[in-house]
Amino acid sequence: MENDSTLYVGLDVHKESITVAYALGTGEVELLGKIGTTKTDIERLSKRLQSKARRIHIVYEAGPCGYGLYRQLMQKEFDCMVCAPSLIPKKPGDRVKTDRRDAIKLVRSLRAGDLSPVYVPSVEDEAFRDLARAWVSAKDDLQRARQRLKAFLLSHGVRYNGRADWGPMHR
């Protein structure tokens, strides 16, 4: 190992690619480039980062890709943080967003201590949350389908005078 200083790493994560930037200690932020999102790509990145420093702090924004990357990096014993995109400090007038700029901004904010972590649920909690969301979506879909059916029947002159609670009498 050349240097035992802390390596700060920012990842701009997308479905098909991850843009990586890093800074060694208080040094200049450098762009490592784009990598894929497969386990092999993450494994290769891990080895490259471990060759640069002993202590490695990694951050990426919470997003639709979930927490699989976080768990994979934690297994490698990296200090990893998932931050809330809405809580990342922004300069007024800074409107241009690119993957490179986002990764570099994450490194600088991590090094400065300006980022707030989000709660990363356990695998069981995440599975229960997904199930609950699917259940609510199915209930909403059922309610919309019933409303469409009632509107269709009404437009064709079929009226129901009783209580429309979708019980046996209504059917």
C-alpha cells in the first residue's frame, strides 16, 4: 500500500452504469470513470480501491436501484453511506447535472461531512415494505377497476339503487 490515508469515493449509480470519482485524503478529486453494475464490475472496483488506501469511505445517492450495492460494499468491509439526494448541498444557479459532476460533488460533500445518511433497511424489512406497497397498489387498482365498471354500466343505462358495496346483493 502506497498510502494509508483515507480514500473518499463518490458513486453516481444508474441502472446500467456507475460513475466513480475519488479523492485521497485532502488531495484533488479525480474521476475514475464509468463501470458496469454487475457483481464482477463491483469486485474489480473494490480491488482497485483497496490498492489505493486502507480506509475507504464510499457514498452514493438513494435511488430506484435499491440497497443491493450498499450490502455488497458492506460485505467488502467498506465504510459505505447512502445519502438522501434532497439533502445534498447545492450552489444557487448550479443547474447542469452530469454523472461526472454528481460523482465529484459527492466526494467533496463526503469529505466535508455535509451528507446525511438514510436508513438502510434489512433484507427482511425491505421485502415486507415491497409486499406492503404491492398490496396497496393492488387495492388501488381494484378500486379504479370498480369505478370504471360502474361508470361503464351507468353510461349504458344500467343503474343500481341499493348500496353499492360490491357485496353479494350488489353483484
